[in-house]
Amino acid sequence: MSILIIRFSSISNVSMIIPLLDSLVRNHQEKKFVVTSRFFLAPLFESLPNVRFAPADIRNKHKGIGGVFRLFKELKKNHTINTIIDLQNDWRSCFLRILFGLSGIKVYSISTNKKEEWKLLLQKNKKKKPLKSLFDRYQKTLTKAHLHTDNQFKSLKLNQTETIKKIETIYGKKQEKWIGIAPFAQTKGKLLPLKKTKEVIDFFDKKGNYKIFLFGAGEVENEILIDWASIFKNVYAVHTSLLLGEELELIKQLDVMLSMDSANMHLASLVNTPVVSVWGATHYFAGNLGWKQSKDNIIDVDLPCRPCSINGTNHCKKNNFECLQMIDTKVIIQKILEILK
């Protein structure tokens, strides 16, 4: 019998399951777990024993009501499930858990956090109070299902000998400090002006004793990264060279990662790489800081209007995202240098 865990959303939110899933595997060795999520995230779960991954193609094969019903039938056919843990709680996961619930299977779902999020957004001129982290909300849901978790997770155990050889073939053996930079985010409210990111790259590239790896996804982003790699001497665009599982191994070898409030912050957290994280319209008080990442490494500007968004999708009332424009690249550079020392 297996416990099914459902989470379909962003890479960030799905990757935040890993530390708790690791503790579930250690603390409940008699149990088996199935995780259903977007198909390309399978590499995140490959190293966890007693965990099987059930890929969901929510944009094609498993799209819409009919697609969810198709996914339900596939899960029923391939796995013997006796408990459902819904860490998504949207219409898709709700329909899926209803289908399983009709079979008498126990169902537990994460509670929504909308009321608390609105309170955080309205705390403009008062002392802001942090919300419970998403890790805590996941943990609370798992506790309801009588599952014990802890905070002992340190890093995914990749052990990918062939991947290491591939990285060395492309980029050479590590002899200097390696810096990762993930300059993009899904929304403008999370995106440091690219001019500022180039200033950071230029500083470390001119030093000559660093290699800088640029991480991104999508055609437009990739074109920008390739262009930057051609301009600078010690800069490499990663996306065209490595798959997700291979990127994790490269991130593990980094000395530091500079990231927006985006997926790469969380991927770096999974392999115990320190992250200098940049926050604009969003705020780590919303509970989305990477696993065990230090708050001392957060770069932001304290403005009364922050946060104006939980996920970065809200429109900036000033129309210029002043919170990002005001960030000084010298502060970012100094923080990276502190970590490297």
C-alpha cells in the first residue's frame, strides 16, 4: 500500500516537498510513497528510496477534467494507494482526491493561506509579521495524516558519476571558485534589472579566478544567456548543455548561487549550496525562502509598499518596481564575496 502525495504547481513549490519527503522515508521505512507532479520534475525524486514518481502532463495528456480522470485511472492501475495527501488544493487536485475519496481512501489536504497572505499585503506601515513557511504548512498537513517529519535533511544524494564526467568535459575540472547566477523569474516583480545583473557578472569575470554559470529556461532567456556568455570570458550558459538532473549536480559544485525569488533558489537549497537571494515585489515573510537558507544572505530594500504581491504577479502601483531599481549591485557583490571567503 502506498501514500499518494499531490503537488502540480511551480518548480519552487514542488521542490519544497523534498526535505520533508526525505524525513518521511527515514521515519516511516515501512511505508511507500508515490508523488504525482509535472513530468519533467522526475529527477528531483530519483535518489529517494521507497518513492515512486507518477508523471502528470497537465498541459496535454492530463489537461482539463478529462485529463485528470485519465490520470486517476493511471494511478489506480499502477499503484495500490490507501492514503491521499493533497499539498496543492486547487480544482485539479480537489477533483483527483474526490475520485479517490469515492473509493473510501483517506484524504488529507493542505489548508489555504489566502487570509494570512492578504493580511501581510495590507501591513504597509506597521511592523510586518512573517507567515508560516510553506515547509511548516506541508508539515502540518503530513502530521494530520499521522506522518512524522523532521528538519534533518541536508542535501540530495546525487552520486552521478557520469554526470560529473560530463560537467568536467564541458566546463573542465573545478580549480577556481564557481558562481551560479540565475537572473530570471516568472514575473517582472521578482526580476532584478538585467543591467544590474550584468554589472555583477562583469565584476567577477574581470577578476579572472572565477567561473560564472548562468541558469535559465525558455527560448528568450536562453538567447540572452548565450549572448552574455559570448561577451564575457569566464561565463557559461548552462541551459543548452545540461538536463535538470545534471544541472542539480552542477549547482551542487557551486560555491554560491545568486538567484531571484525563483526556482533556482530552491534547487540550490536541495544540494546545500548557499544562495544570495534578491527580493523585490515579493517578501520572504510570505514563507517561501529556500530550505535552511540564511536570512543574512537576502538582498532587498525595505519599503512601506513591500510586499505588494505574494507571488510577484500584482501590478506595481508606482509602475517602476522601485524595490528592485533601488538595489545596489555593490551590496550583492559584497555578499557574494563574504560567502566565498
